[in-house]
Amino acid sequence: MNASTTLLPALVRPAAEDRQWLSSDHCAAPVLDLLDGLGWTIAETPEANIHMTSPEGGVYVGWLPEDPSSWAREIVWRVQVLPADGEVWGEEFGVHTPSEAVAGFLAALVTHSSR
């Protein structure tokens, strides 16, 4: 068993009738809770947008419900990775993406950030 295998969550297979897919409740709490627990810097603007930066400054996450340019493109979440030895890359998530899905993406990013 390698380190990657031990970091994966246990496989859960609910019965088909018990499955309920996530839908957006337009709440940032799952992401905020995750990143706050990891010691990220979190700053809120008067417009209710929230900007989060990883402790070493290599990752930015924006919750942008009141940013006109993001909203015009139906984007609420913006993730930007600034690697020390590679190309900058990012991902954006739309207004209907559940914050739990964004939190899962960020948890995977943080878990595998030492690669």
C-alpha cells in the first residue's frame, strides 16, 4: 500500500434509493470551514466576496457571488494555483456547483500538493 492509497477516503456505496445528489444551496460554509481549519488567510470584502490564500501563498480561492465580471459568466468560485516551479493554472466553478464539491476539489488539491 502506498501513501496515496492511505489518504483516500473509505469507499461508500449507498443503496440506489438512498442516493441524493448534491445541489447548490449558494452557501460557502463547507469551503470556508475546510480552509479555515487548514490555516488559510480569509478576507471578506464589503460586497460579501471572500478571498482565501494558502499559508505559503501558492493557492488563491475566491468566493465571488457579488463580483460583476464573475457573475456575468455565471462563475462563483475561482481557484488559482501559482506553483513555484511550473505554469499558473486555475479552475472556476459555476453558480450551480455545490460548495461541498468545491471543498472536495480543494481537499484533493491540498492532499496531493507535495507532488
